[in-house]
Amino acid sequence: MVAITASMVAELRGKTDAPMMECKRALTEAQGDMAKAEELLRVKLGSKAGKAAGRITAEGVITSYMDGDVGALLEVNCETDFVTKNDSFLALANAAAKLIAQNNPADLAALAALPYSQDGFGPTLEDVRKGLIGKIGENMSFRRFKCFASGAKLATYLHGTRIGVVVEFEGDATAAKDVAMHIAAMKPVALSAADVPADLVARERSVAAAKAAEDASVATAAGKPVQSSEIVAKRIEGGVQKYLKEVSLFNQSFVKNDKQTVEQMLKATGTTVKAFTLYVVGEGIEKKVEDFAAEVAAQLAAVKQAG
């Protein structure tokens, strides 16, 4: 049996906003598997368990560089929010984005090997990164990037330093910029419902089916009639279609005019969005949860042992 600690419960609560006891029960049932526990809570509590799932814990910045129809989007991570305001760190991030656009490196290793000097460090970007780690006293890393050089027009939007969007388009530049801002706010996962990754659709269908089974169990226990399999199947499929509409860009209600979809707005302005890239700082990274009480207790124990 996996021991469920207070820090694990706190982490799951931070992700889901679910009650503490529900979090503990889910973690116990999932044998400590955080992802499985989160899914169990979604089944049991529905949308109540999902509203905080997008909270980002890792620190860093999103930066971009655009030069006509060539550009780059980059995420650089660090340990604390304090460093995201450091001039040397920001200079490194901005320089790296420019290097990506100018050189189109194949991967992070190729990026790190590009010539660059800053703050007395060099001659490569990797040497500067290592030098700044020693100077600032905090780890930092290049996490992911994308170079844009397909020949399509580019529209970019940065929401502070934590969210970055690049839209590849043809047509009206103002409409494309509005779409980039919309993407930053609504965070679609694909252009259309047909483009939503199959694993996400399967996960949503699984959650909808498990929720229907949970409702049937509750109804049976309460002596209430249970819906027919046909109705349940339609209900599950309806939930999946609702999800697809919510996460596909073209089907979303346009943030500047909720009376029309993004697709309708684009058609009205003669604009075609070919692709988009959305980066959110720390997305998918789990930040270490510090148990300060345990840390202090361990330090006291070490002192006693030394004495």
C-alpha cells in the first residue's frame, strides 16, 4: 500500500480544487498515481475537479522573435519567479529566440551549440547558460522552441512573459492578431474538431463513460430508474462532441464577439489560419512541493544526531 502524504493531497487539491478528503480518497484508490487520481476526481466531481487543472507551477518565460515571414517561439525555464525578471536571464532568452529564427537549429542540442557571448561568457549559447547559472545561482534551461519559415505570414501575441502564440496565416493581419490573442485566452488544442489528437478524444470518452457509470450506480443505490444503454451512449457521445467544440479553434466563440465563431470571423475577413503554436510557461511540468515541516524536522533530527 502506497503511503499518501499530506503534500500529495495538497498537490492534487492545487490541481483540481477538490475537497481535501476527496483528494485523499482518490489518491488512495489510485495508489498514489497523481494522473489517475485526477481522472478519478473528474469522474466523481465533473467540472468541479477540472477548473484548476491548467494552473502552471514551473517558472520561466516565453519569448519570440519575428522578422517578416521568419520567426521563433521559445520557452526558457528557471527555478523562481524572481529570476524571470533578471536582465541577464531575459537577454539570454531573447537572444536565443533570435538565434533560432536566424539558424533554424534541428533540436535543443544544436541550439545550445550556436555561437553567442554575453556577460563575459561564451563562445556558445550553452557556455553562456552555464555561466549565468553560476552568476545568478539558479538553474535555467531551454525547454522547447519552434522555428517558423514556411513562407506563411506570421502573427504573434505574448501575454506578459508566460503565454506566447504564433499564428501562421494568409489574409488580414489584424484578424490574425485577434486570433492569436483569442488562442492565448481560450487555449484550443487544435484547429478543428477533426484535428484534435485521438488520445485526447479517447480520454474524454473514457471519462464520460465512467461518469455515466457512476451516475447509474448512484441512481441504483437510491432506487431510481437507470437510463437505457441507448440514452447513455448518446449522452457519452454528446459529451465528447461538446468537448471537441470547446477545444477546437474554429468552433470556439470568438472572444471579441461571442455571437460568431472564430471560423465565421475569419471567413468574414477573408483570412485563413493554417496553423498555430501555443506555449504556456511550465505546461506539463510538475513543480516540487516543499514540505517545510518535514524539512525542519529532518534538520532538527540531524542536529540532535550530530550532538
